[in-house]
Amino acid sequence: MSISNLFEPVKIGRYNLPNRIFLAPVSRNRANRDGIQPSYAAEYYGQRASAGLIISESAAINNWSGGMNAPGIYNDKQVEAWKKIVDAVHDKGGRIFQQFWHSGRATHQSLLPSDRTVAAPSAIGISREMITYEGKHPSTKPRAFTLEEIEELRADYAQAARNSLAAGFDGIEIQAANGYLIDQFLQDAANQRTDRYGGSAENRSRFLMEVLADAIDIWGADRVGVRISPTGDFNEIGDTNPDHTFSTLIEQLNQLGLAYLHVVEQLPWSPATGEKIALNNKLRKLWNGAYIANGGFDAESGATSIADQKATAIAFGRPWIANPDLPLRYKLNAPLNQADEATTYGGDERGYTDYPTLESTAVR
């Protein structure tokens, strides 16, 4: 089929964007231990400015978010590093939103400062190994957040939103997917609280709604998006009644006028089939705004999803790693570069800024 609809302009929030080939928030783990992006990250993002919209890799909201070589957005030095990245994208005519993140229970104690301990909505651990500076280790079992700590987290998200605005981003995305902090609040496999943040689906969505309310106060609803993964199981997340939990959430999100809803419809190791497809379809119909689909798409399947009105735009992840000119390659039906798996996470410029474009290949 024709993939021409991928190149149609689209309005997302307050922005008129040139195409529907978005860059998903792909973690690359190039920041230093202080959460500061390297200078060459500006080149990396600038190379990909032909995306209809770039959604940045996850940025930690505080120094106890628990990621290895994860960039942060909680201090002035980090803001200055991000400014250079944003400028590089804008200089090439692109748009970029910043995604906010906290690991919650999906981390290891060694990745937190000495005055913090691993915490989550409830004291429920996971078995997944975590990559640390000393190698792989089992995740640290968390304790439950106090109400005071939840208020602190909310304040940290709000400050991150202010910092992102200062860095010049075009908008922000709240990460509420893939079994990280906010997803842990949402789903009852991780949330067994009995206070106002636990129990009913409304209570479990309370923290996300509070974070979004603050973000909207700072940015305006038409510059705020949210990412969810209703059918995902990464970080051992899950829910006894995902239909009810996420239908309730969508009904609340519909009241906010957000720029978009970004949905991880499937993961590489967990294709969406049967009940998962049915849930994705139901939630898509409940949502009344722009819908960004993510998960296993190529050009043809992405175009089909848009043609079938199952998506407004497609957020591609892995294809962008090795193809900084991905829209042009799709348009010309040109072969794609293959990513070097060994340099996907961590390292330096190799496997990051050195993938060839069609133009550079032609020059040779």
C-alpha cells in the first residue's frame, strides 16, 4: 500500500507538524553520572530533526530517579546541556518534547544517593536484574512511599516541568508506561496502598492526574502529552482488571485537553494478540484526542494504522537509532542501516552520531 499518509502534515496540540513519523523516547544512556548529556548529544538529536516530532529519551526528575547514565532535568547544569540539544533541533526546523521519568521500584540501591532508599507505591519488588556501574544485580526490594514523599515527588515533577520550559523544549511528555514509577501507581500488581493513592482505579490514577495538573499549569494542556502501556508487562507490571483501570484513566484524561496520548501497543518480546488487541482497540476509541501509536511498526504498518484511523501519528523507536534520516529513507523506499546492538546503550559517539545518511553515502 501507499505510505504517503506518513508524510501528511498533522496538528498536535498547538503545533502544526510536517509529517507523522515521530521519534519515540529511545534511551541511549550517554549522560555522565551527574545526569548531564554529553556535547555530542546535540548532534545526535539534530541529525533526527526531520522527525515530525522528537520525544526525548527519559529525563530523570530528581537525583534519586535510579537510572544508570540517564540524563536528568533537575539542576542548572543539566538544563544548560539540554538547551544545546533543543537549539540543535530548532536550528534544523524540528520540534522536540521532553519526557519525564522516575524508576520507582525498577532500580538498584547503588544507583541512588546514600541518603535515599529504593521506594515505590507499595513494598512489592520485582525479579528483573538491573544494570549498575558494577555490573548486573537483582533489583532492590522497595519500601512504600510515605505521603510526604509522594508530595515531594509531585513537586519534583513540577520543577522538572519548569526546567524543561527554561531549556526551550516545545512541550513535555509524562512517562506513565513500561512499569516505571507512575505506571506502578496505576496498576494493582505494584500498588496495594489503602490510602487516597490506592484501591480504586480513580485513586490509583490520582498521582498521574496531579502531575498532569501541575504540568498543565506550567505549560498549558496543548503542550503536554502522556505515555501509557496498558498491555505491557515490562518490569513485571500488570493489573487484575486492565480494562477498567485504563478505561477509567482515559475518561479522566479526556477532560484535560492534552496535546496527545502516546500508547505503547506492544513490546518486542510480547506481541499484542487476542485480549491485548481488543483492549488497545477499546481504549483507542475511548480517547478523543490525537493518538500516537508505538510498538513494532514499520513504514507500511504505520501507514495502515493511520489509514484505518487507529493512529494520528506513529512513534518509531529502533529504526531511528541507525537511520538519522528515517523519513527520507521511508519516502524513497531506501534500505535501512542496521543498528549495532553493542552500542545501543552507553558508550560514546560510536553507534550514536556516526550512522550514515543517504546524502553522505551518495557523496562517497
